[in-house]
Amino acid sequence: MKQATINKILMYSLITVCAVWLIIPFTMAVLWSLVDPVEPWTADKLLPPVMSTYRWAYMWENSSLRPALFNSYVLAPSAAIVTLLLASPTAYALGRIQFPGREVAKLITLLPLVVPGFVTAIFFSSIIFQLGLHAWRFGAILFAHSVILMPYAIRIMTVSFEQVRQDHIDAARDLGATTIERWKVAYMPALKPGIMAALLIVFIQSIEEFAIAFIVGSPSFVTVPTLLFSTLGQDFVRPNAAVLALILIVPNVIMMLILERLLKSANPSLSSGKG
Amino acid sequence: MTAKKWITVLALLAPGVGLIAVMIGTVIYMAVAQSLGYYSLMGESEFSFEFWDKMLGRKAYYKSVRFSIYIGFFSALFSVALAYPLAIWLRKPFNGSLLIGAVLKAPLLVPGLVAAFLFINVISYNGILNQFMQWIGFWDAPHRLQNDRNGYGILVLQTWKNMPFALLLLTGAVQSISDDVLDAARDLGAGTMARFRKIIAPLTISSMQAALVIIFIGAVADFSFQVIAGPTNRQSLAQFMVFFKDSGRWHDAAVVGVTLMAVALIGSALLAFATRIILKGGRIK
Amino acid sequence: MSTIDIDRLEMRFGNFTALKDISVSVKEGEFVTLLGPSGCGKTTLLKLISGFLKPTNGTIKIANEDVTLTPPEHRDTALCFQSYALFPHLTIKDNIEFGLKQKRVNGSERKQRLQDMAGQLALDAQLDKLPNQLSGGQQQRVALGRALIMRPGVILFDEPLSNLDAKLRDSVRVEIRRIQQENNLTAVYVTHDQSEALAMSDRVMVLNGGVIEQVAPPETLYNAPSTSFVADFIGGANIMNAEVTGETEPGVWALQTPIGEMVSKSDRTPAAKHIKVCWRPEAVKLVDSPVNSFTARVTERQFQGSYTDLFVDIGGNGYRLKTSDPGIYPGENINCSIEPSDLILLEAIQ
Ligand SMILES: Nc1ncnc2c1ncn2[C@@H]1O[C@H](COP(=O)(O)OP(=O)(O)OP(=O)(O)O)[C@@H](O)[C@H]1O
Ligand SMILES: [Mg+2]
């Protein structure tokens, strides 16, 4: 076969893949979010007859979108920071200290990923009830998110700590640096990309986490995913759901772009997360 | 190690691994204990097998176990089966391969609920898929695709969401096989299938097991896809559990929860084991 | 064992031409070395012969059959990789048997051949180990065995010794040659080590920048290089520009060179009026002679044990001499001469 033919076939396959895989679903969502209520979008029309940003404005004014956005965007960064703070000491121990049982400790960190999310959510809420703490839903969800998302942070930070070079630390010590200065000079440069990556990943996961927010938060505490879930439920209004779906996906795309940048500038072994 | 060093290590581990162990441990303990009648939120708390007994007598319970396993198994299987050829195809960079890889992996960024919405949007009664099938003359009238009886919709959705993850793991593994090793196999007369069976598959087995197990656990415990796009006459285990919890029947919910954990655990072990047997021809080293 | 006939082969990668106009034939049972600097296209040519690359032009025949478009798995060639490329998950036994299993050779014959091969390569004790449990030399022999057990018509080696230490290299080199001769295999062997090429081969093919500079037996290559690249790459030479002034008697050419008037005795006819000529540092005699003599001032001396390297100045140009006389020191003037047959005519000056 000629190279040109192969390239052509590849181009077409690429376009088809793109279309089926991403473009069609997202275009449909965008179009639906623009449907103006004055005239419905019926099956016989290729495009919505009247398009406007009415739905966006409507959702903003009349649904729990604002509290949901507020909750999600307070919760996620808090969870990211709390998780990082909780994970770092463990990551330091796993990354820089040789002790018996290290492998076991590493396995235990994976537990939250193995226990199904809804089991965790339901019995965590049961514990909260038993302890009488169910009133402070935000705190409970924040705590639960921090624990279940910790495996990612520990994993990333452990790799980062492993990459801190002993000779840098020794050199700093040799030159008489104090403990704080030693951290600044030898640890921080190596840890920075890991810290950013851990924060971003926990942030994204927390934004889209559904099980715990749904079980522990309902009915009074809404986040964007629980709002979307209820919109997809009984009184399903397609254009409204489209607006919410698009809102939920925006931070992911932005964050991922940042993350990609970060990982490219950092050590490649971080991005592959092997092991 | 000195006692002092031990104390340091334990202090460092406490907020991370320690917290995880305590919290997840308590969750598991609570699930098991409640399934056995303890920690009742309303009535008496006492040990009994009553809830297990009753649950094991319900037909809906078995249906739900079977359905969840079905979804979990086929989601994992389809995702990996689709990801393998793609990973091999994308092993060597070519014009546009980066873009194809990025497009294929994009669903990783799409939250599950959004994915579910996008999907039901495409397959809805007046959705673009139905329109298209009618337009090419394949179907005479629109088909009702949402909430189909066999859960095919969920399988498509799970595959869409999870294939990229499998692809990510497998691409890494496949790319770490050196060109020379594959060329050597080819030079010795191994065709495409033989190269896959004898070289690529055995060398990527651990990534494949990881992908299968992780996708299986996620799909077996699925709630939102099932509620939104799944058959209305079936319930997944998670859905079943939430149903009991919502009606305040914590002990029943606990029985289902423990079942779900057991299914996830045993299923994963079986999957990993079966993969090994199939790919290595039963030789365990 | 089979012949290889390569005809006007060309390989382009996009705009870059890696090989150009390669035509060469290899006889049955012949051992041909591909020699050249890094990046000259040796591996590319080997991959073309084994079928991993398709040429952009030209044909390749193996055993008189056109295989230009045949995929590697259907060619009667076996390639020994520089990196060994052993299958890391298979035992040595399974590695060596891999190709036979692909060809569905029956069990008893497989066993027989495996035993012979393991015996020949002294691998009997290693058969149940995995590749990463073997030393470098052993891995090399497994790679060799895996290729040889196929009894291929053509065996190809891509720098098979480059990962071994010097001592092991010598012994494996002898081993490869012995097995090749015993089985009368047609072999193409890639190396960038000129002494390896001279020591092992029936013929050496020198590649430079994707074109063939010369194909010849080692002795010819050394005694009568046809280009200044070959002269310099093999053994080193003093290369000068010269003008051909006439033929004094049949096969004897008068030349005007930077170190004076010289004569060269050669079967070759000069390629042009202005050509390059060369002489080997060790071809110089430290005696006066009626022809081709000159005076050189020694600028530097390096004692090498069995011989001494002298860097000399002749009429303002620097040259190298090799002598067995260790008693010559910088500053001295010496009288030298070159036999007319040691002054070699090379290519025309472009
Ligand atoms: N797939 C390819 N695409 C583009 N250029 C290539 C490709 N393969 C080889 N080349 C180029 O062709 C030239 C010859 O490469 P080749 O690998 O044959 O060199 P070599 O003689 O084997 O060198 P070495 O001694 O370093 O192994 C090099 O300049 C290389 O960059
Ligand atoms: Mg090479």
C-alpha cells in the first residue's frame, strides 16, 4: 500500500473516532443547553429552532446551582489541602525511611480504592449517625473525601520524596544549612511538581465525587454532581441537565491542561505512576 | 531499628495510613456488625443471623448479585479487549497518534454522571443514534434504547468511561516492550497473533490484571449508571443497598454491602487468576 | 545457506536518504562484514535484508528468489540483535526453541536440535534459567543459538559483540566464525570495529554516508584501498593531493605531490589528472633510495612498545610514520623513501 493511502485511511479513522467518541456527544450536549423554551427541539429538525442562553441564565437564577457550585468549590480545595497535609508525613516515611512492613503500609494505603464507594459512603454515614455528628455535613464530607482520596496523594508524594536527592540534602548540611533551609533548598524543588499534581488530582476527584456527597449530604447539602443526578432523575429536563453537565466538566478540562503542563516539566516517572 | 525511630515512623504514618486503616477498617467493621444485627439505629442491638437468613431467601437479592457480576465482568472484559489492540496500535508514534491517544483518553476527564447524561442524550428515543439508524434505512422506527432490559446501555457507558483507563495502563506496559524483542519474534517466524499470544500478552499480564480488577470493582459497585441508564426491572447491588438504607433498613443494607465487598474481592481474585491461567497456559511461576 | 543479491537498493526516510544505489552479491557460505562509521546505514541495510524495512527502490534476492516485499517472518533469515532481544519471560530453552515452535517442527527433532545447539554453545547448564539470570556472554550465546537453530539460509549479525568486554569479545568472535564455517552459513555481519572486520571476514563492505565505498577481501582493502575514506578508515594513511604528469613505463605513473616528485606502481589507471594518493605510515623505509625519497623533520615521538610513532614535517605539511627504530627523537632530520608500489592511487579530486 502507498504511504499516501495509509495516511488517508488514518485521517478518516481519526475523524470517525473523534466524532463517535467525543464530538457527537458533546455537540449534542451544547446544542441542548442552548435550546430556547419558546420552541422545543423536535426530532425532525437538525438544529434547535431557536437558540439562546436562556437555560444558562435560568439555571443560574432558579436552581440550586449557585449553592452547589459554592459547596463544590469550597469543598474541593479544602479536601485537596487537608489530604495533602495528612498524606505528606506518610509519604515521607514511605519514600525516605527504610522500615520493616513498608510494603504492607503501602498496601493499606490502597484500601479506599478497593472498598466500593457506596459501601464506604453508607457505612460512613452510619458511623456519623451513631456518633451523632450528622449535623455538620460539610465537615463529614470533607473528612471522608480526604480519606478516600488519600491514596492518590500518598502515591504521588511518595514518588516525589523518593526523588529528593540525598546528595543535595548532604550538600546543604555540609554547607551549614539549618533544617528549614535544608527543606527549602533540597526538598522543595523536588517536591513542588508532586505537590501540585496531588492537589489537582484530589481537587478533580473531589469535585466529581458522587457517592459520599450523595449519601452523606442528602438532602440538604448539594454539590454539582448530586444536583446533576437529581436533574437526571424524576423531573428530567434535558436542556437543564445539559447546562449542569457542561458546568461540571469545565474545571476538569482546565485542571487537566494545567496538570499536563506540570507533568511535562516534572519528572516523567510521576505521570506514569508505575508500581 | 531503635525504639525512637519506630516512634517517629509510627507518628509519621498515623495521619495517613493510620487514618485510612481506622476509617476504612471501621467502615468494614460497621458493615459486618450491622449485617449481624449490631449497632441498630432504632431497635434492639443484638447478634443474629436473621438479616442474612431473610436476605438469602429473597429472589431479588440473587438477581441483583448476578446482575452486578454480569455488569462488572463484561465492563472489564470489553474495556480491556478494546484497549489492547489500541495500545498495540499506538505503541509506535506516527502522524496523528498523539492526537488519537488524547481523544481516546479524553473520557478519563469526564465525570461519570456527565458521561451518563451525554450517553442517554445520544441514545434517547429522538436522539441522534435513532435518527441516524432511520436515515440510513437500518431501522424503520425509532427504538427504545434507554434503560434496555439487558443492561447493554450500561456496558457501553462503562466501556466508554473505563476503556481509557485500561488504555493508559496497557499503553505503558506495551511501550516498555523493546522493539528488538518484537522484531526478534517476527524474525523467528511469529505472525501477528503469535507475537501477541507469546510475547506481548505474557509481558503485559500484570498491567492487564490491574486494569481488569480495578474496572471490575468499579463496575460491580456501580450505582449512578444503573439508576440513569440501566434496566428498570433490575437492581445493582449498590442500588439495592441504597434502597434499603433509604427505607431505614440499615441491617439489610449492611447484608448487601458485605455481599458487595465479598463479590468485589472474590471476583477480582478470580479474574486475576483466570487471566494468568489463560495467558500463561496454566504454568504458574 | 543461500546467496544474497542486492540490486540498486535505495532507502529513504522522508527526505533523508539513508542508503543509495547499493548493489552487492554475497556467495553461499561467505562471511561478509558491513563496516562503517556510526549512522552510515549499516543497521538499515541489515533491516532491509531481514525484511523489517521495505526499500524505496531496488530489489533483494535471497537464494535467487525476489524477497523485496516478503515480511520478515517468511524470510529465510535469522537476525542476531545487538541488544540480544531475548524474551525476558521465557526460559533459555523456550527462547532457543521459539522459532522452531513457530515453524511447527516436531518435538523429537526440536529436542535433538536443542541439545546439539546447547552443546555447541556450552549452554547445557543454563537451559532452565531466565535470561536475566545469565551473564552477558551467555546471553550473547543464547541469542546466537536462537538464530542458528533455525538453520537459516542467511544469518545476520548487528554488532553482536559490542556489549561484551574485550576478552570475551575475542572468544565469541572465534566461536561465531567457527559455527558459521562448520555450518557453511551465509553471513552478513555489521560492525564499526575495523580490526574485527579484517580479522573475521571473507569480504568487507565499507559503507559511508549511505553509499558503498569499497567491497573487497580484507587484504585488498588494506593494501589497495580505492578511496581516501577507506584508506583512512582502515588502518590510517597519509593522504596527499597529486597531479599525474605521465606514465613512465606501463603501470608506472609519475606524480607531482606536496613532498616532491614521486612515482607509483599500480594496476589502476588514475581516475583523473588531479587525484588523491596515499601511503601507509608503516610503508616508509628510513633509507635513501633513487626514487620516492624525501627528508622529514621529526616533531613528535610516541613510543608504543613494538614500534614507535613519529610525527614529521615535510615541506610544511604534517605526516605520520611508523618505525621499529626507537632511537629517533624530535628535532632530528631523517631520510625516508617509499616503494613505488606502496604509493596508492585513490579517487579523483572533485
Ligand atoms: N526510521 C528512521 N527514520 C528516519 N531516519 C532513520 C530511521 N532509521 C534510521 N535512520 C537514519 O538513517 C541513518 C542510518 O541509520 P543506521 O541505524 O542504519 O546507522 P548505523 O550505520 O547502524 O549506525 P550505528 O553504527 O550507530 O548503529 C541514520 O542517519 C539514521 O538517523
Ligand atoms: Mg546500527
